Amino acid sequence: MSFQEQRPITEAARSHVRETVRQWLGVRKDDALHVPEMPDNLARLFLRCEEWEIDSRDQWGNFEHGLADNTRRRTLWIPEVDEWVNSIRATLPPKVQTEPLWPNGHKFALCLSHDVDAISTQYSALQLHRLKRRELLAKSVLTGADRSFLAAFESESSRLESLRPSERPSSAVESMDRSIQIEKDFGIKGSYFFPIWPPKVDSPYDCLYTADDQYTYLGRVMTARDIMLELAAEGFDVGLHGGYHTALSLENFLHEKHLIEDETGLSITTTRQHWLHWDARVTPRIQFQAGITADSTLGYNRNIGFRAGTSKPYFFYDVGTDEQLDLVELPMVLMDGSVFSTMALELDLPRAKQIAFDLIDRIIETGGCASLLFHPENLANPATYSLYRECTAYCIEKGAWGASLKQIENWWRDRTAKLNAQSPSTEH
């Protein structure tokens, strides 16, 4: 593991931490109440200082949980920052008036989100053609046949495009239909992050469908574009699932953001990075510069828990430039792949439910947000479907406010503006 010298926490960063703590507590900016300083170890965890100090990344270019200090200390599944904030909340004088953390008396929040890597579990001929190309991009040595395939890719894609009208649409019954039905059953509008093809720079990891690919969705034949537009019209949050190379390149990010906006006519302001390819040193600033206002990538591919020690939303702080970005970050605390994948925790369903409920209980105790990521195509798996439905039911039964990333962002910005506004008693 390659380390750089430990970065000191600057006064500007400490000021940001203080302000964030006051926001979490709901204390107005003009209230003279003294709030204790967050301990340095927790401030560094929250600011993600270690991601600036450790150069090592995994094979996909990610800072994974094995590199993290709270993994070493066995506290990754504990919201340490939120627990400390709650200890401060318990000491506030009774006369201090605070803004509620969540709307309508809810004690915690539930954010349902979906990275729509695939709309269906079925591949069309065009998607299979793109899949083979993607697989070849991952090979270190290409045969003559491989090179011939890549050379003929564009012309063969055009031929397959001409045959599209005669193809049977791929069914979304086991994927998107199931995801939408769960949210409608519980009265929640979740977030759906869509990729867009083709990327500006090829990657062996990126998704395979275009806005024109056709599906049977909720009993109707629709294009991917139609599905995005219908979701947006119904009040769901439609965001960008930026491809692998968008994490480190503003040009690549803007290409995909503009492409999905041009295809749909929607204004895209929320995101989660594909493959959770997210670098604290680069990606948040790229997202901010591209006009993104809320992100929910901060989590791990191969574990669950609290990467920054918190499950609550906050404005991201760029340690490199020493300034706050106008970008709301909502940490992602549990992903289906992290729970079931053979590359991750590889849990069976009973153990997965027990651990997920334990994690949610810690979020409830600290008044945070259970931000869950389930891929629609994975809902064809009975275990994934059961875990998603039961986690959602558990949160709602416990009194969660169910919302999308966009709804949470809007609430957080409005609440922050209210806290920052001058109170009538101090106006002259």
C-alpha cells in the first residue's frame, strides 16, 4: 500500500465540518450556541482524507473497503460520525430550537435507487453484438478473428439496426416491472440511474443498450427513452449512470450527460457512477462542473456500511482545493451486489436479511438515511427480490420517509437555506 504524507486538516475544512455538524443538528447559523469540534479521527473519516493519502486502488481503479481505516478498526458497519453527532445532540440545552432532520415527523429516511445496467434480463441481437465487443476490449491478446470482428463492428451494427423492427422486444417483467411495482406498493418514488450508449471512450465494463432499444415494460412495448420519460413524468428521479471513464474525465462525463439529455429532453442533475468508479480526488469536482447537484456513489462494491462514517446527506468538501462544492452527497450504505456477489460478502438470504436489518437499525438510532441500491435486472433472483422488498417494508414499518435522491436533495437544500437564513429576532 502506497502512502503519502498525512494531510493536515485545514481551518477551512474544520469550518466546513463545524457547519455540517450544525446542519445535522438543525441549529441555525445565527444561533450563538457553541458546538464541540468533531474529533480529528472522525473529521478525517468524514472528509475522506485517507483517500487523498493512499495511492493504492483495486483492479477497477477504486478505493475499496480493504484500504480503509474503519475496516482495519472493524467499525465499517458502524456510523461513527452519526453516533458522535447524536452524543452532541443529547447535550443541547432544552431551550435550543432545532429544525427537524426529516419532514413530517419522520425520524429517519429511506432512499431507494437503482443503477439500470440492464432494463431486461434478456439481450437483443444488437446488445449481444455490443457484448462481444465489450468482452474483446477486456482481452489482453486479440486473435485475427477478434480483430476482424472489431473492424466490422460498425457495419454489422448497422445491419442489425435494420433488422430491429422484426425483433421481439426484450421483456422487463422480471426486472424493471418488479422494481416499479415494489415502489408503487409502498408509495415511494425512487431514483433510476440510466447509462447511455455509446460512451466517448470504450470500456470493457460499460452497459450495452441505447435509447432506441425496445422492451415490454408494464405490458407495453416501449423504448428505453420512453421508459425514462414515463418515469420522469410520474415523479421518479431519472439520473445518469455515468460510464466507467466518466469518473476521471470531465469531457467523457459531459459527453454522456449531454447525450442522455439530448435523447430524452430531460435535465439530468443526479447521478451514481457505474461500477462505483469514484475517486474523491477527482470525481466530485467533475460532477459539480458538469452541472450535477446530487450524487450517491459513496459506498463500496464489495462491502456494505459507512464509508465516511455517516449515512446522512451533506455538501461534499474537496480536500484538494480546500473548498465546499455545491454538490449534495448521499452515502450509499447497501448494494445488492455487495451482499450476494461471489466477489463480495456472498451471503445467503437469511444472513443477508439479518445483517441488513442490523445496519438499518443503526441508521434508525442515529436518524440517518438508509440509501439502498438494487439493480432491476438482479430482481429476477428470488433472494435479491426478497431482500429488496423486505428491507423496504422494514423501513416503512419503522417510520421511514421514503424518497428518491432528488427528493432528499431538495429537502436538504431547503432545510439548509432555512438554517442559514437570518432569524427574525436578529434582523434590524
